[in-house]
Amino acid sequence: INAEYMGGGQCGIPLFHTFRMPWASPAAPFYSFSHGLFHVAMLSTEHPLAPQLRWLDRDLGALDRGTFPWVVVAGHKPMYTSTSHSLGHASLRKSIEPVLIRHEVDLCIWSHVHNYERSCPMQRDNCSTTGGPVHLVVGTGGEGLHNFPHQRSWSLRRIQDYGYVRLTANRSALHMQFIVARTMEPADDVFLIKK
């Protein structure tokens, strides 16, 4: 479902009223949950970031990484992408990235851009050997696919196809696969290893 086109284009209003999220209120549409070895924090890139960043800092700061070794942050608009639709949002990188790095977030998952793209571990617009989250853009449903005219050094895998991501983990490794919908086969298959 491409929410912005439902019900005459009211920016996801039908979706908002159909699928309830566990946020505190519609004015604060961000939340977190834990599942297995994962802790996932959901942000809204469509709402003011300052209160979300204060909440995210507290949420991740209180997290027991022994219980939840894999931390994922997700939102709509991507921080990094190299498609014709968007080159990523510099304002998101400037505001969110310091919190992600401080709390050693492992993975960020974004949508908005209708393709699949995987980055290297990122810090301040560059690949990092000292840590930083890997960024996945997995906005492959709904609208037509976008082109990749810009080659970026941090962009390790780009797939112009529909599909979904499968994540499995143990305490030392996170296995990420992009499954192409038309073949049900992995087109990207990579592991993140805990140091």
C-alpha cells in the first residue's frame, strides 16, 4: 500500500486510522519495541525531530545491550540514498546521526524511496571502520521504482526491484537478506558481525 495515494491523497490518513501504532499519541508518533535479540525504535521523519531525539536518547540509553544486542532504528525518509528520487536528507543526518553513533545503533531501515539500497557502516557521510549503522532503504512497495544515477562510495548494493528484507540474528551475527518478490530468492545476502 502506498499510503499517500489512498483515499484521494490525504497523506496516509486512511492508513493512519486503519492500522494503530503503539505510540503515546498522534502528536508523538514514535515508539520502540523489543523482539528476540532486537530492540527497534521507530521514528517519524514527518514530525519535529527534537522531541523524538530526546526520547530516542533516553530509550537507547536505558537499553540492556546484553539482552538486546542488535539495535535497529527505522523511519520513513532515508538519511542516505543515491536514487534519482532523493539523495538522502542532510537535515536528518545532522540531527539523528550523532544519537545513532553514541548508542552504537547497528542498523537503520528507511523507506520512501522505491528501491533497495545498502550502505557500509556510516559516520558523517562516509564509510567508517570504527562503527556506525548500516543503512538500508527498503521502500519497494507501491509506487514505481526509481533509478540510481548517482554512484556513491558508501553505496554497497543497489537493487531496482520489488521485495522485502529478512533479518535473523544470534548474539554475534546479524544476517540480512533482500528477497526479490517475483523470484522469492535473495538478491542481497550479508552478515553484520559483532566485534
